[in-house]
Amino acid sequence: MTSNAPAARGGPLAGVRVLELTKVWAGPYAGKLFAFLGAEVIRVESLESLDVTRSFGVADLDKAPGFRAVNPQKLSVQIDMKKGEGIALILDLLQHCDVLIENLRPGAVKRLGLGYDAVKAVKPDIIYVSMGMWGSAGPLSYQTGYAPCFAALGGVSALVGYEDEAPAGMNVRYADSTYGTAAAYAAAVALLHRRRTGEGQFVDVSAVECMTSMIGDEVMDYTLTGRVPVSAGNRHPDMAPHGAYPCAEGEWISIAVASDAAWQALVTAMQQPALATQYPTLAARKAHEAEIERRLSEWTATHDASELVATLQQRGVAAAKSASSVDLVADAHLWTRGFYREVEDGGETRSIVGPSWTMTRAAEITHGAPKLGEHNDYVFGELLGLSPDKRRELADAGITR
Amino acid sequence: MSALRGYRILELAEGAAGEYCGKLLADFGAELIKIEKPDGSATRALGPFAGGVNADAQERSGLFAYLNTGKRSVTLDLASDAGRATLHQLLGRVDAVIDDHAPGWLASLGIAAQTLDQRWPALVACAITPYGQDVPDERRHAEDLNVLHASGWAFHTPSASDPQRPPLKGPGRFLPSYEAALDAALCVVAALYERETSKQGRFIDIAKQDVMASRVDYVLGQMIAGDMDVSSNRRAFDLFGPAGIFACRDGYAYIWMSAPLHWDALRQLLGDPEWMRSFPERWLERECTPERVAQCRHYIAEWLKGELKEDVAARAQKLGLTLVPVNDPSDLVDSPQYAFRHYFADVAHPVLGMARYPTVPYQLSATPARIGGAAPRLGAHTQAMLKELAP
């Protein structure tokens, strides 16, 4: 009999098994990081309460682009979570897992009979990762929201905007993936603790707090000085000029001048050396920032963004083109590093977004996202050791498909 | 005991990325030995400043105080032979090293991916840089601003960008650094996990550009696979609809609307106003035209400017409408939910005094994270460390 078990991929978390009861983006992102570090990550999916990203914009559940983007290298098992037998099956499966990640609506796991106490009863050393907008308990934990709500509540949105205007906030896609990463880190810490002591635990992650953690020093500004920080366009207290400036063809260049030497290099490139003597220090540049930005913009506007980046880099000035989505997918460095990479996906080759790291003895990343229930045979047959008769019975009852 | 107690980690970093990574590890009880050049880490020169103008200049940085809680400070001149010899002694006694200097800097000290197995076989080495150790020459000079632009986030921020106005940098000064620190800490802990049995170290190369680009994998993954169009449009990452930030009487609120249940909740909240009746019942999903979005936003703006942000959010949430206040740091310090979770911790610093510090966004039942004391004075632990290393 040939095994349905996934091939060994190596990596630091090889041998770790993660079960996901997740939806949309943040929970799946945490699971993806584990998969990229070598863990075996199994998504429990239920046709009866399918993740919207499985069906969004497509008729074929196995071809949903959003789902495929966030779930490479995972396994999928199909279990009806609306039936008691399905929940019992998940509890059986959890006895073979090290980590559970859930980001269902507040209270949902408890109603399903899959809360921490229930899981701990069958798997005492489980690492149970609970993800909620405000965390799992407290006066506001009943509230729900989407990623831009996390950013608004956590203090990020208030700090993004044009000077003297209402806050504009980060792009609407921001927050879920940051939140997923924080959850993955906390879970990895708990795993390491378990390896050293045998003890599992409950990990309770708050999306809103994740956002505040991304502006920790701004919050410290308030708690130390009483100043409430506000959005200030692209300005920076320690650098000037610091911003995005228009180039030809509607493109933009980002320039950050962190030293007087870089400023001299910039004005030399601009062929306006007098600016160096006029505004030799950060204090002088901050005092005349609007005027400097005006002159800089006049100069950049006549140039091609990429050529200007090359010119400034040669002179030692920190500069980068503001990348559009065309620039991003064509970024040769991202391909060279293996950030974009090709994997096997249903007999075809597919390009995916890989990990943010390279490391020695890294996990291999070989496969795209799973088809719905693609790994039922492995999970029910090999992990749970269910007989063919039993599996047929479960399938006939609609518990599995 | 907390989870990382017993691990010794050497921090060579002096930027927000490496120092925040070290802090994330220190909060779980790891022993963080921070190596500082004789005049101190670069972050000591960055604000916010407090503690009075007469205080020691190197100890007035609120940024340094925040990023370096629970660490020990050892000054070492790595430009000198003696300094490097001490560093090499230390490297033999630690489990991991964290750095965020320019690519190649760690290699110049003898720590590199290619030679780690020979020279420091049990060391976990993690370097955080803007574009990775293999940076092309034309990207050698980069600040966090540039990374945010190279990753695509800035070009697409804010949502519904006006193509005539500049893309925005994101919140504060260090978003890519904080984000990269999370990935770095995750990889370091994963490497320590495997090392428990293999006894082998590992070289980890974190690129901030890749961290930020991976944060938009839901969109970028579709683009790289050919499932979503790429373009030079500033709105290529956007979702469309009336969602957005609106002014209230006492600040701002964010409202999200994408489904009929949100529309119904809004109708209930507003008492079935005349203007909503002119919209088709399921317009948000099926007939979300720019004209309707603009009209809807106009009425929402008119309504919200007379409301109080906390009050209207609480009423909306009860009806299932996703409306939340846009909080600033003062709101966060006053948040009952943050108080419930003890998100802020009071830390006494010898120069800055007592202040509230943000902690971490996860609670671990068996091994909670804790701030292990105020940030160290420059070189506070140099003598003790040299004594420990003496033969």
C-alpha cells in the first residue's frame, strides 16, 4: 500500500503538526508561516460553513484565487462541523496534533464543543491558539470586525494621513497578516516551552493589540510626554527630506535623507549645491521642509523614477521607487531571493509568494494550496487509522466527503 | 518560569528592527546581552525624549527605553582587536545572535551563512536588513520609508488614493522594522526548537521588503499566479464600497459595510431614513456603483458628524454594524479592554521616571510575557560581563 503521507520537507518545525479551524486571512496566515517552517498544517474545512475565500468569485471551490494565495503547502480535510460525529472526529484528530489555531467568531469554538477545556481533556499538552479582535475575554471581547477595524481601534489608522487632515489609514488590506504573524510567534514560543517541559497552554491573541504593537514608540511618546501623536503625511522627526516625490509618467520616488552627508549628495545630484550651505543641518531642513520639498519635487518630476533611484543610490542616498503591482511582480530581486517561487499544484506549476526569510537548512516548499478534502485519505486512514468500512460509513452519513 | 528562560542571546543590533526582536525574546525570559558601541546604540539618539535636559543625553530616549526593557548593556568597541576577541568569546557562550546592520557587517565579524557550520556550529544567527544579505548594489541605501515603498504598501496607501497626491508612509517611523522583528523572532524560536535535539545552529536572513510584501500575500499571491490583474493603478489593492473613516463630534470613526446585514443594521440604527429607501436592497453586493458609494458616504458623513465615536460604535456593534472608533494613544491608555488584559505595564526608569509601556498582543497561560525591568544604562553590565569571561 502506498502512503498518502506528505513527503518530508525538513525545516526547523519538521515533525510538528498544526490543526487549523480558521477563516479568511489572519488565522490561515499564521498556519502558513508554520507550514513554511516545516510543520504539517491541516486545515479542517466544512462544506456546511465554508471559508468565504474558498468560494469568493469562483464556481470551482478548488480554484478560488484568494484561498490559494494564502494557503500553500497545507493539507485539507473535510469534516462536517455542524454534526456531533464531526466534532468527535476533530477531537480524535487533535490527539495527533501539537498546535490548534482558531479564529472563528467569538464563542464559536465553545458552542461547537471545541473550546480549550474540551480539547485539553483529550490532548492535555495541546497548544491552543485563540485569535479574536479584542482577545478571548474582557468587556469588549464580544465585538467583531474586519482588518481595517483592528487598525482603527489599535491606533494605526489615526497615524496615517496627510498633514492637518482627517486620518486616512493604511490600505484596507493591512492588519490580518501582522496579527497572524504575532499569533505564530506566540505559538512557537509555547511549542518550545512544551519541548522543554512537556507543558501545553492557552495562547490568547488580540488583533487590536497587535496593531498597537506596531506603533509602540508613538504610544510611548504620549505616555512619557503627554503629546498625542497625529498623522503627519510623510514627515519624519529624525530625517528631512523624507517623503514620496512625483516623477515622470505618474510614478513616485521615495527619498529619505538621514544625514548631512546624504543631504549634500542629494543636492549635488540636483545640481543645487547652494542648498547644502543654506540648510546644512537637520534642524535647518526641518525648519524649511516645505520649501525643500517643493524644490525637490520640481526636480524629481522631470525624471524617470527608476533612473533617478539608480543615480541617487550611486551617490549614497536612500531612495526607492514606489512600487506598483506591476513593479512588484516584476521585481527581479524578489525572484532571485526565492520570495516568489514555483510549486507543484494539481499537476501544474504555480507561482506563489514564499517566506520573508532565507535560512540554512530551510524547509522545502513544494506544493500549492490543497483542494477541498484533498488529504482525507491521509488523515482518516493513516493518522486516525479508520477502517475502510468506518470511513465509508462516515462518508455515507455526510460527516466526511 | 517563562518560556525562554535559560537562553542567552547576544544583540548586536542598534536599530528598531533588531532591538524589537530582542525585546520580544527578552519578554519571555531570555537573557539578552546587548552589545553597544562606546557611545551607545543608535536608538539612544532618537526621540521621544524625556527626563529633563540636564539628564544624561544617552539615557533620555523613550524609544531606547521602550525597545530595550529587560536587557543587559555591555559596551564593546568592535573596531578594535580586543573588542572583537571579547565578542568571539561571547559568541561561544550564547545560543543566538541578532543583528540589523547593513548586509555584510556580520560576515565581517566572522558570522556568515556559508561558514556558520564550521565556526559556530551551534549558533542561531539572525540578520535583519532592508533587502536581505544578497542586496543588489542599486538598493544598498535604504531606510524603512524606502522599504515600505519597495514592498508596494506605500503606493497603495491610503485606500482610494488620489493619484495626484503622494503615497503615504504608514504609521510612525518603524512599521517595516517592527513587522520584520516579528518574523525574525518567529524564526529564531523555531530554530531554537529544532536545536534542542539537533544541537545545530542556523543562519537566518530576514529581508524587510519580503516581510512587507508577504503581508499582502492575499493580493500579491493572486497577482503572481496570474489570477488578478496587475497595473500601475494606486487602487490595485483596494476593496470597493462605502467603508472608510468619518469625522464625529469628538474624533473619527471607521465604518465597514459589505453585506446586506450591515445595511439592515444601519437602517435600524438610523430609524429607516428616507435616503436609504432609494437604494436597491442588495446594492452592496450586486450594484455597488461609484455614484451610490458617494451618495451613501455623503449621508453617513452627515449623520456621524453629530455623533460621539465611542457611543455610536457601541450602539452599532449591538446591531451587527461594524463601526469602531478611530483610537489615538490616549484612547488606548483609557481602554477598559486594555485595562482588563493589562496591556500596559508601569515601568520605573532611573532617568525617565515611571511610565506606562505597551506590552505584547498575546497572553500565554503558562508562560506569560513580562517586562523584565527598565532598559539598561549604557554599559551598565560591562564590568560584570568581562569578569564572567575572565579566565
